Amino acid sequence: MNVSDFDFELPDSLIAQHPSQERGGSRLLVLHRTGMIEHVTFADLDRYLVSGDLLVLNNTRVFPARLLGRRIPSGGVAECLLLNREPSNPESRIPNPGSEVWECLVHPGQKLKPGAQLLFERGGIVIEGEVLSMHFQGRRTIRLRTGHAGGLAEAIDRVGHIPLPPYIKRHDEESDRHRYQTVYAHERGSVAAPTAGLHFTAGHLAGLAARGIELAQVTLHVGYGTFKPVKVEHVEEHVVEAERYTVNTEAAAALTRARRERRRIIAVGTTTVRTLESVTVDPDGAVQAGSGETNLFIHPGHRFQLVDAMITNFHLPRSSLLMLVSAFAGRERLLAAYREAVETGYRFYSYGDAMLIL
């Protein structure tokens, strides 16, 4: 398939720059795979779920991975987006919680060569950085150090900024630390939120559980690759970056029961879909617990093994996430729904409205 087959027109005015005033106050487009479309609110989700459904959530937690500081000694600006923490040196007898090595995206790349010194500070907490090596497309390996009593992880949480997506054309605000995070976020490690889950409140989830809808949590840490543009001409040539995931024994057991009992498995977000479609399912229907990395690229032609329905936000034109949702709903059906969403003024992308595909 051609990547151009996944294009659509979207006015800039529909790209949400802030979340809706109240969590859970968004609109919800319900797309039935018969082609029928309904326009409701996210609070109406309950009408489409029944007792016995298994709702699967991604409990990853976004951390403030964007460090803003300066170069030493010039004082020029420097920016560092933390991507992956390198494993600790197994030969080190005394772990140092104040020092870690990270793979990062940096700016300005031409200035930050091996040996470059960086300084990041906020609220009296200081993080020092040293560029160790250069990689492709602005990536660097950097050693970060701090004397903060709480260690480097806490220093990053205090000094760093929430890494809002590039299509949100504003600086992060203090409120983003709360709103660009699901209410069930637990496992620290993402640089982007699993945004379909942003619509849920704790009360909404409790109400669903009280009605007999089972809840399960998996973890997939969302990497910067989620924003990676598809630059090839043909869909099948695109490669997605690997992301770390975990399905614990409790979640695996819940998935196994639901599958064997022919109950619906409803994935909240494309990250949950990728996790569920990456796990091993035995011939007898048992879902295997485990952790690992997945670079699974779901596009039309994929045969879904676990997912029966999904909740998702609206995605960028020509993006791998749009292709994933098209694989589930059907490309023409999905793009028709997107055209209707544009015509009726839905808000798009991370802080936008939601879609339920049944």
C-alpha cells in the first residue's frame, strides 16, 4: 500500500493545544465496523460496554524528560530529550544513584560534540551533563550527574519539563504534569502519554468495575518513535522503533480467561493494542506473561489475535498510528469517519477527542 493512501486534510484550528476543561469532558465518535457512526460524549462510553468486557489499560507514566539548560563555559542554550537509560555497569560494586548514562536527542546538535559540558538547573537543583559519543540524527550518549540528595531520578523529575508533542505549539505548563498523564499511570518510563487513557477519571473507572467490567493493566513505555514520520513511499517498508513492554501474570491470566470465555477484550489506546498483539498466545489460548521489546508495525493486513474493540484518539495523517487503527477498522471506513470528525469540529491528537471502534 502507498503511504499517500493514509492522508487527509486537517485544519490547524482542530489540533488541540490544551486539554478539555474537565477530564472526561471530551466528545466520543463511535465507529461501528458496519460503517455506522454515532456522536456522543466520553461519559456515554458506558452505554457501549457490558458486564464481562475486559478493558485493558497501559499504566506507563510520563516523566519530565525534556531538560533545558546551557552549555559550559559559553552559556549558549542547550536542550536534551532523554530517550533511553543505559544499564548500570555490572562491574561497579557501589551503585551511584546520582550518575546515569542516557541516550538523548540534543539541540543544537552541531555544538554538542564528545566532551561538551552541559548544566541544567531549576529550583536550586543542579544536573551536570557530559556528551560521551555522537550518533545519527542528533542523538548523543550523555552522562548525567547530580549531588541532589534524592538521586538523579528525583532531580530529573524536579528539573525536567513535560515533553509535549511537537504539534502542541506552546511551552509546557505546570498543569501538564497532571493532565498529560493518565489517572492510573504507575510505571515511570514514557516520553509521551498513552493519550486514549487521558479521558478516564478514577470515578469513571470505579463505576465501570462496579458494573462488572473487568480492568487489567499492561505496560508499554512510549518512546519518541511514536512521532517518527513515515518517510517511505510504501507502507510495508516503514520500520518502527522498539519499545519496552511488560504483561504481568495477573494481566495474562485476565486476558486468558476473557479469550477462553469469548468475552470482549477492549484495548485503551494504540500502545495497548501493540502490547496485546506482541504477546505470545499458546495454541490452547493461554496468554503468556513476560517482558521484552516490540517493534511490531501494525498496518492493513494484520490479523488481530486479542483485540476485539479499541478506544483511541485521532491520529496524524500518514502516521504509523493511523495505519494501525486502519488495520482494525478498515482504511476507507476510518478515513470516512475522520472526514466526518473534521466536518463536525472534533479536536484532534493528544489533547483532543476520542473514538471508540466496535
